[in-house]
Amino acid sequence: MRARVNGPKAGDEPSATGERHAVLKGFDETDILPYGGTLSPLKTEPGTFVPLTFIPPFPTYPPETSWMREPKTGIPGLVLSERGNSRIAFLPADIDRRYMREHLPDHGDLLANVIRWAGKDSMPLVVEGPGLIDCALYQQPDRLILHLVNLTSAGAWRAPVEELIAVGPFKVQLRLPRQFRGRNARFLVSGKSKTVAVNNGMATFEVNSILDHEVIVIG
């Protein structure tokens, strides 16, 4: 099963060759995404936008019979809506479950795009760098605590971890609470300390390397 990616032309109906919606960032040359789940037809209200539609399953073997019997449908895989200052995204397709089971990068990128679009790109935490990192941000009185766990391994997503692989560097950006005056970052694992740069309420600093994990206290 697959999902077809459609993007809207300015002032026109959705088109695979038109300008892409923000949730389809990175899929400029991709019109079809893999999909192995199930979903039922929906009735969408006027004013909603459907950037993903469902392609029904078709034979994959033998190769000479592997072609889409019904390449275009009106079955929504993702429904978007904007009402005033609110943005709504509904996924009737279980992309999140498929990503958990199969870890296809396209599914992860799509989910991240939907979250960024719904949050209007106002993310409280952004960590950029190589490797697979679990990020958890906590707030306590007069300080923030950022816990970064290195999940990078030859058998990622499977236990036990056979080898720790150091990754980095990472650029970290996090939004500071109002009236927050802390400018010092203490790295509890590596034992380092540095002053963070602050611009428009966003603190920026770099983590050079992570072997197993790092705990950063900003205050």
C-alpha cells in the first residue's frame, strides 16, 4: 500500500507538479510514499486541504503484473485545516505506527514536517547534528535541564547495545522562558561549562560530542 503526495498550485487544485505544501518539504521530487497500513474513506469539510491521498494495494509479483490499478483516489491520508490562529492536522493513515514498526525515514520526515507546520515553526528545542539522539527538556525554578541520550548503534532500536559510538558535534537551540536570566550551561557528564548565546529569547550553544549521554543545566 502506498500514499500519493500531492501539492497545491497557487490558487489552484492540488497538483503533483505544483508548489508543495510545507508538510511536504523534502519531497519535491517524490510523488509516492510507501505505506502498509489501512484507512477508511472520509468526508472532508470545505476549506480543508488534503496533501496525501491513498493508493489501493496492487500485486507486486510477478513483476509484469506490478502496476497501479487505481493510481488516484479521493481517500485522504492527511487532512489539514487553518481556523484563525489555529492549525489542525489529522492523520487517518497510521503513519506514526508504521514509522514505529518500520523506521522508514520518509515517514519520520513527514511526521516532523506536520509538527513543524502545526507549531508554525516555533519549536522550543532544536538539536541538529549526526546520529540518533533522544532529547528531553525539563524546567525547574531558575534553570533548564536538557538530557541528550545517544541511541546510535549498529543495532539501533534493538537491545542490548553492543557498542557505544560517539557522535557529534551538535548545535542546540532552545527557547528560554520569559524573565529567564540564566546564561551559563554546565555539562554534567563531560564536566565542561560555557556561556550560551541568546538572541530573541533563543539560547544557542554547541555540544562537541556524546558517547552515551549528556546532561546540560542552563541557569
